[in-house]
Amino acid sequence: MLTVRGLRRLHLSVSFDLQDGECVALQGPSGVGKTLLLRSIADLDPNEGTVKLDGTLREAMPAPAWRTRVTYLAAEPGWWSDTVQEHFTAWDDALPLVARLGLPDGCGPWSIQRLSTGERLRLGLVRALMLRSRVLLLDEPTSALDPAAAAAVEGVIAERVSDGTSVLWTTHDGAQARRVGARIFVMRPDGRIEENRP
Ligand SMILES: Nc1ncnc2c1ncn2[C@@H]1O[C@H](COP(=O)(O)OP(=O)(O)OP(=O)(O)O)[C@@H](O)[C@H]1O
């Protein structure tokens, strides 16, 4: 279980629990602080408060170890090498997921520069999924995708949730929030979240 108590970053002040095998959708107007919250939980930006995974404080481990357990997927994932496959420790193991998300098997040697926005998003998701993290913090993971690709992403994430992964998923799509979220958090302009049942 992920426990967040009194997390503060800029105007944010947030407390909640995320159970194992639970997906919560996070909604709220543009600029309200959804990305700030996800990045803070992953400890990518300075913030205050208590964040624990199964009772273990995030301060109890080095930040990279925390982030392989509690993994943030940016709306625009970052890339640091030339080709797709260089970003994976075991590219062959990633191929089934690559195919499920509608990308060709042969995309390993492709240069990052040629990728479309949606291809980058899906490959970024594959990279995150390969970590087998306990918690996934997904920042609008289908915003640039066509309906078929978005449905494929929802299917893969649903499987991970049934396997026990916890997910916090930001989306501007109310129908998607109701589909994927067992609960819906709405972030208010004062930096707090309120909970709606879908
Ligand atoms: N380092 C920073 N210092 C000061 N303000 C920041 C910083 N980073 C982000 N902000 C501001 O915090 C606000 C919240 O940004 P955030 O990216 O979390 O919004 P969001 O809810 O994810 O929006 P969207 O739905 O458009 O993605 C924005 O007004 C942004 O300009």
C-alpha cells in the first residue's frame, strides 16, 4: 500500500492511501497541480510530507531505488540515447508488450527522432512497465493516442492492476476516469484533493 500523508509542494497539501491492486483516476483543471503531485510522490522534486510503501519510508532507500518501485511516467517521456532499444535493459523481453501496444517488432533500431508523439508515449509506457513497479504514476498516458491504442493501454494497465500494481492515473477524459478508476480524485485549485466515486 502507498501511504501519502501531508505531502506539500508549492500550493499542494495532499493525504491519501492507494491500496495494492487499486487504480485511482486523478482529475482537475489544467495547471491545478496534478503533475506536481505525481512528481512529488516519485520524489523527483523537493517536497515535504510522509510517503511510505508498505510501511517503508521513501527516505529509507536511495531515490533511484524508490523510483523503480514507485515509477512516474511523464506525459512526454524523456530519451537519452539514439535508438529505441538502447533504452531497454532487455529489449527482447519487452517485445510482447511492444506488440500489444500496436508497435512493430522491428522498431528496436528506430531512431528516437523519427518516433511520433504517440509512439514515444507508448514506448515510454513499455519502459515503465518493464520495471514491474509496485506503483505506477501515469501522467495522461493516452492523451496523444487514437482510440484503439488508448484501449490497448487501458487493457495492459488493467492487467497489472489485477496483478496487484497500484496506479494513480491523471486524465482529462471523464469517461476514461470512470472506466479505469475504482475511485476518482479531483484536485481543487487550493491544492487539496476530494474523492468522487465513479
Ligand atoms: N518548479 C515550479 N515552480 C513554480 N511553479 C511551478 C513549478 N512547476 C510547476 N509549477 C506550476 O504549478 C502549476 C501546476 O502545474 P502542473 O503541471 O502540476 O499542472 P497539471 O494539473 O498537471 O496541468 P495539465 O492538466 O495542464 O497537465 C502550474 O501553474 C505550473 O506553472
